[in-house]
Amino acid sequence: MAADLSQIVKAYDVRGVVPDQWDEPLAELFGAAFVQVTNADAIVTGHDMRPSSPRLSRAFARGAAARGAAVTEIGLCSTDQLYFASGQFGLPGAMFTASHNPAQYNGIKMCRSGAAPVGQDTGLGEIRALVEQWSDAGAPPAPAATTGTITQRDTLTDYAAYLLSLVDLASMRPLKVVVDAGNGMGGHTVPTVFAGLRVDLIPMYFELDGTFPNHEANPLDPKNIVDLQAKVRETGADLGLAFDGDADRCFVVDERGGGISPSAITALVAARELARNGGKGTVIHNLITSWSVPEVVRENGGTPVRTRVGHSFIKAEMAETGAIFGGEHSAHYYFRDFWNADTGMLAALHVLAALGGQDGTLSELVAQYDRYTGSGEINSTVDDQTGRLAAVKSAYEGREGVTIDELDGLTIASADWWFNLRPSNTEPLLRLNVEARDEPTMCQVRDEALALIRA
């Protein structure tokens, strides 16, 4: 196909509808370009459970091998399992997944050796340019003198053992845990990771099915955790866990079926990681996580560092500061001891260890980490993002006790509340997040901001 890559090459990955926007011949070119840009003589690949994933992954491997690279295929895996393989083998990697997108989509998340991200400024732009060049010319790149080999290797048990080595679960009391895998890769990884734990596991939607017959595999959307919440209440479970399609994100539900904010999980895991590191270390959080996060980090001896939203910024900041942990409002959790990569499974194990190491309920445990009232993310469709941002800024400028910063969009704060307003990169939207010390204040600030945005 003549490639229009502007539609499928995003800031951090490749993603589009198969076969309308991309197909196997294009995947083969991506494999060749990946090897050329990373200058790799060996790579590792993996894929999720989508119907198109095995074929696209194999095509990518053929393209890489034609350029002389030895390809290790780890087959069905979660995205963090691919990061594990990249880190453990010291190889660049490519994961075939479209995360929580609908079934007709697929994509590639690429990384350099040691799970270092490949984004628009770190190689993805060059990869795109090469694929476009070869595609437009209708001629593939010249093959290498020696074709690389393609071999298979299973990494699931090694991945599980490595994660379990990073969390002390020995003294955990028995817990009843409901896990909703959403027919995604959590159904593949959870049974092996949880196998030796004192966990009464109640599985939901563990059958690998890339058509997502039960609900979208996106636990951040409240409608997709309704089944999990009901099952937790019905079974009297201690907690519930929901994974997204490629199982790199994890969302947590307490014993009453209440969703726990990823900010509270970030704070809880930060406290535990700081304890593991003698009460010292830097913790990264993006600017729309709760005030609770930097407070808890400081209380536990750590140094909080605030970044822009987006995993490339978090990972870059972690590498630069040597941070031990990082968390985002979107339920991505990053660990120094996991090559600065994100793994929802490791965050889930920390929650199990924290809950199982004491006698109280999860809602009681997380209360100390969930101190404020948030609005969640509210999207507004606007014709002129820049104009609306300027109007909001001018409405608050000069108000007593109000500070304004523009690290990522517009953050306006006072002693009792803050809000951040960010433009979407891909849609004509402004995204609003508000937090305050109490519900009435949050509602008042939210409504005033929305009135300005939607004026």
C-alpha cells in the first residue's frame, strides 16, 4: 500500500486500522527501518491477542531479519513483558498492540535496548521517514549480505519471577482478589504471576479475545469497571484489579467496589518504594496527579519532581534524575528497577503487599493517600484552543493568592484548589482537571472554569 503515515505514526507509537491504514507489507518495512535506525544486530518482538497481531508481528520480524538482525519472538505477551525482555536481554524491542483501542486497530510500541522509549524525537520520526521513502519508491530496502535468524523464546515465567523479586509478599495474609482482564493480556500474565501467592483469585474475562466481547479493555472509563465492582461486592473480595488490553496499566477497586484514584495508588507505591530505598530517592509525578502525591513523597523522605503529562517525559525525567518511581493519573506506573518502564502488574503486587501486610480494609488503607477532592478529566470541544486558554488565563491573572504556570497547558492554583487545562494533541478538545480541599470548593472552581472554556 502507498503509505499515508501521518494518520498512523503518533507521538509515541504506531497505531491505526488494519488493513485500511496499514498491513503486513508496511509492517515489514517498519521492521527494516527499526533495525536501521537502532543499528541493531538483534531485536526482540512480542504481540497481544488481537486477530491481526501474529501476522503483523511476523511481518515485522521478516523485515528486521532481511536487514541482518537476529529476531527473538516472545509471542503472546503483555507490553511490560516485552519491556522485561528488552531490559533482560539488552535488546531493542517491538510490541504489537493497540492497547485499549477497538478490535480493528493495531499498533507498534518500540523501544531501544533496556526498554528506553522510541518516540517522535528519539527515532520514530526517522523510522517513519524511511518507511515513507521505501513505500513511495515501491522498492524495499536492499537486503543484508546475511539474513538474520528468527527464533522463539518463552519469557512468561522469567517475567513473573523478576517482578516477584521486587516486592516482599512472604508475610502477606490471604486475600480474595477479583481480576478483570477485559479479554486482554492480563488473562495471560496474571495466572503465572499470582500462582504462588496467598491469593484466592476470581478471574473475569481471562479468555484472550481481541474482539473484546464483554467490554472495552480501558479501565479508566467508569463503564468498563462496572462488572468488576459488582463482582467484588457479590463475592466479598478484598479488592479488585482491572487491566487494560495490553496489561501495562492497572486500575484498583476497593472492598466496597469503589474505584481508587491512580494518584492514591501512586502515593501508596511511592511510600513503599522509598521505604525499600532507605527513605531516600526521587519520585516523578505528572502535573495532574493529586497534591497528595508530592506530600506523601516528602513525608517519607523523598524528593518529588513534577513533569508534563506523557510517558516520554516521565521516562526521560526518571533517567535524568535517577528516580526510583514515577506515576501518572492514567494508571501508568514506572519503576527504576524495571528499566524505568511502566508496569501495572508491579504496582498491583505493591497493593497486594500493602493490604496483605496489615489487618484493615483497602478503603481504610488508601484513605491516608487520598486527601483531596478531584473532578476527574473533563473534555470540552472548542474551535480555538489557544484563544480559550488565553481567555481563561486572563480571567485569573492578577487575582490575589493565585499562581499561574504553563509547564503543560495552563495550571492555575491557590491555597485551597488548583486546576490544569491542556489542549489535546489529536482532537479539538481542552482537558480540564480540578482538585480542591473539599467538594463544594472543587465544584465551584470546576463550574467557573468550564463556563470560561465553553463561553
